[in-house]
Amino acid sequence: MKGEATLVKVENIENLKDNDVIKLFHKTRDEDYRLIINKCISFSKKISAARNKGVENQLKLRDELKVIANQLNSTKEIDYFKSPLSQKAQNAFNTCMKDTSRLLNKITTSVDKKMTEKEALKKKDFQGGKWVTRKRPHVDRIATAWLIKRFIDPKAKFVFVHEDTTKANGISFDMFQGKFSHQGDNCTFETMLNRFNIKNEILKNISEIVHDIDLKDEKFRRNEAKGIDCILRGLMEEFKNDNELLKKGFEVFEALYAALNK
């Protein structure tokens, strides 16, 4: 980019030995990990309390867990010498993740049972529709829009509304009280596959990747998740217009579909 760089090789820092420098790194990261551990402890109490509350309160836990997951991942990325508290923080988060999954799986099981009791939605009833979702789409909204355009409604038009919008003039997806959204521990992409009874092994694999990126619960542990997430975040930085972002995102999932179709 026509810039300049200066590389400096440092043999020592203020006459500190290597172990002394590492201890300084550990001290700083330990503070971050203690904060995460305390958040996990508070979160575990919320899980216990949520068992006696409504589904809406239980689903809010998922979003709170995603925030903790982001903090943990960000800290681990700059934990160059693996702080002694890193594993303790990871264990605390894993416990929260398992407890949350158990809680939400009960909701998913209930929802899936209802879905099998009634006929799957017909694609012909959703042709040429105006599909509405939140602005600045990331993985679940981009993937779901691609799924709609590619496999459900080829003439679909997409409209983006403010984050706080509760009522949408169109078929809403991946937004609060949307027609199609998260159900239990399923992301919106998974919900769409279930509701339209789409049986496609490649789409099932893509749904696992989308799930791992969106919910950050490592449920499927898909190796592709981190790379796809990085690409989509790069597109979000590159394209500020949501329609352009969606178009480029479609290309990513089209390429992913082709790669998995071997």
C-alpha cells in the first residue's frame, strides 16, 4: 500500500530475562482471564434461575454466552505464552456452554416435535417475496439469505431494517420475533432447513459451519468455521452497502457449496 516498515530485532527488554518478560505477559492475561471466570460464575447462576422462567429469557442466555465466548477468544489470541489461568477460564466457559446447550436442547426438542406434527412449509407459497432482516448481516443472515435465494425463492428481494425493529413489512428472518429465527439452540439457517424440510447433505454440512460461527458453542467443531468467519468479517469491512455485502456473501457460500460437493 506504498507504505514503509521498520523491523527491529530486540535481544532484551530493560535488562529483563526471558522469564521475567513472560511473567509480565502472564500477569496481564491473568487479569483478563479472572474477569472471564467471574462472568462464567455469574452466568452459571443465571442458567439455574432461567430454568423456571420463560423461553424468551432462556434464549437471551445464548446471546450473553456469545459475548463471553468473544472475550475468551480475543484473550487467547494475545495470550502468547499461555497464562496458567487460560485452561481454568476455558473449563469455566465449557461448563457454561454445556449447561446452556442442555437447557436450549429441551426447547429445540419441543419445537422439532411440533414441526413434525404439521406439514412442512411449501416453497410455492413463498415465491417472489420481500424478505426482511437486520442491517449489517453476518454469517447467519447472509447464509440464510443465500439459502432462500438459491433453494426456496429465486425471485426473493431482501430489505434491511434497524436492529430494534420488531415489526417488518415482509417475511422476516433472523430478527426478534421474526417468522424464521433461532429455535432452541438452532441458528436461523438450521431453522429454515427444518421448516421447509430440505434434505440435502451439503446444506446440512453448511448449517453446521454456520452454527459454529454464529453460536460459538463448538457444537460441530467444523474446521471451516474460522476461515469462513474471517472472510465474511473482511467483507463487512470492505462493503458498507448491505446489498453489496449480501451479493459478495452469496459468492462465498456458492463457493463453499461447490467445495463440499465432491
